[in-house]
Amino acid sequence: MQWLDIDLTRGQDATTRRGLLDRAHAQRERLVRLQQTEGLDSPAVHAAMTELGQLLFRAAQTGNPAAFAPERPDVGAASPSLAGAAAETPIGYHLVVATDDLVLPWSCLHNGIRFVLEMAPICADRRSSLKSARRGAWSRRWEDQIQTEQTQGPSRLGEVVRRFRPEDCADPGVLFLDGHGRGDGTVQARLERAMLDEALARLGDGQRLAWLESPAGAMTPGRLARTGRRYQGFHFSGATAAPQLASATTQLSGWESLARDLMMSAQEELELEPVGVDPVTALLDRISERAEQGRLHPWSGGGDAHAASGAQAHWLLEDGPVSPEDLARHAATPPLVFSNSYLGLTSFGPRFLMSGASAVVGPHLAVSQPRARAFAGDFYRALAAGATVASSLRAAALACRDRSGAEDPAWLSYGLLGSGALALQYL
């Protein structure tokens, strides 16, 4: 795959571009409010995303009308090809943007006819695709494979893995972090963990490319900072339809008038008893499900909920909060970070990039928990087959569109910051 760099930090018509980007920022904030009033999967949200995508497309074309032309001279990095693998698209778009513009939903780029993501992978970073790919030790293996391809042609995935991983070398591990607040007690976390475990168990050319690892016992912020460097990826599973609050007690206090209608029946509690779900957790899950279906607005509790998703948001683990900056201070940031949480890309994407991650994936809009789980599963299945993170994100988006329909905004709700060239076989 050839990455085409589109640099929005320099060139002509900077004033026009800045005006378009400022309008895009305002439209993104409107999108968040629109979901609160119209529902997560409202056609009005999809229409607003189309409008936002057109603003971004126009901004990217400012000063360079041929920015998205596939036939323009190759500019940027080239991802190695794999013999016998499912063909990736011949090109991908790498947006070079200012730090403040990283939070914009670049996956929504729309050329006036269709969304660009339908045709090619998209990622964004503060640097060019080549410099972006050189962030982290994995880039040495990536560059070695490029040189091998130039002299010997594409390799099979199994050959790549065997060359970079001697027999005594462990496969990469993706650490699963439960952010639902109750450790092993939530149905949501268990379902997502099982889906990811199944996805990463897939073999690519006879090779297992990574393992999903769950911590034994509570994963505290201090423990994560001490042990994080052992892993090549973090997957954080949290609430995706509404901001996460610091405690179950805080969350329940705003819903006391609704609790009677949401409580499980005795039969339902008996059915869930074998998997260890307690009544408080069951109530929280039912509230979450009701909110995700648009029948209940979790934002009605006041402005503090929205503030939880702001620039200084934290991952809330079982024993307290942890931030990208905390991990960076301990050199514990892995190359791949997937924050499957409310506005995960907006809240954490730029900060994880600046904390040392090579690629950060997450939603930039609210997404229902079932769709979020399915999206993550599709993403990791593509990764397990040897695809790059950018192609895996696109594959997951298209699978989500096939399930939910093109007018459902969920398939456009995820994005990628950093290097789209990262793949499990280089970790």
C-alpha cells in the first residue's frame, strides 16, 4: 500500500483552510450534542457527519486540488505487501495536521459523492507517514521487510513472522483493561473480552500473531505503569455510549427514579448468577443498554458527565484513574492503543501519540455497546490476518456498515491517529 501524504500544516490559502477547520471543530461539537438529543443512530447524525466530512475534504484540498487523486506522484511511506494475503487497497491517505486538529474525525472525509473511507484507509498524525512509521522499535522490522520486498518480492505472512520471531521469542500480547468499573463482574466486559480473544485466536498463514491477555487480579494504575512495557498493545473496554463516571454510586444517584423499571426479574437474576453478576452491576448494564438504544439520555445528569470526556480524561481502572501521561512517565506506553470508550479517540488519541504510542484507535462519537464490541472484534480479526491497523479499521467500518446500514453513523464513528502502517507481524 502506498501512503499519500496530505499536509494541512503548510501550503497556500492557509486562511481559507483555517476557516474550514474551525467550522469543522464547531460541527464536531454539534455532533456530540445532536446524539444527545436525537439518539446515537439518528439519520440526523449521519447527515451532520456528511456535512462535516465535506468541510474536512475541502480543507484538505485547499492549495492542492489533486490531494486525493490516486494517480498523483507517490508521496509518503509504502507498506510491504504480503504474498497470498487478501489484497489491501493500493493507496491509503495520511493526513498531516496540527496537534489541535487531531481531534477532528478524519475518517468522515466526504468528497461530495461518497465517504472516502469506502475507497481507502485513512489516518492522521502530526508528521509525515514515513516519520510516523518510524515511531517505535517495530519500525526497524517494517523497514527490513520493505528492503526484503525490493530484492526478493513479497513474502508470505508466515515467512515474515518466522524471520522476526525466533522460536524462543514470545508472540505479542494485547492487554485487556476492564474499564466498566467492576472487574470481572460486568457482562459488557466479559462479552468484549471473549470476542477479542476469539478474533486474535485466528491464524494468519498458519501463524497466531498475538494473544489477548487479561490481568490476574485487580489492575491498578501503579501495576499498569510497572508492567505495561511487557505488552505490545492495550485494549481498554469502557462505556461507549455515555461518559464514564468515577463510581457506581455516583452513576446510580441520577437514576434512582428509574431504578424500579430497570431492575431485573428474579428469573433474569437466576440466569446471570452462574457468571457472577451482582444486582448493582446488572442495574448499571441495563441503564447502559437503555441509553444506547436511545430510550434514555445519560447526559441528563448535568454538565459534569460531559466534562468527564474532556482533554484531561483518564482511564478509570478498578483502583483508580490512569492517564497517557502517567504511562509515559514510566515508559509503559505500547505501540498499539485501542481505547474503546466514550469519545476515546478525542479524549486520548493525541495524548497517547505524544506519550509514545505508534497507533491509537477509538471512537470519536458515542457508540452503542453491542456495536462497539462488534467493531473491535472485526478490527482484531483483520489484524490477526496480517492487515495493517489502517486497513483493519477500514475493514471493521465496512463490516459495521453491512450489519447496521449505510445510514447508521456507527460505521464512521471510529478513527485512527498515528501510523496506519503498523501491523502485528512487526511487533
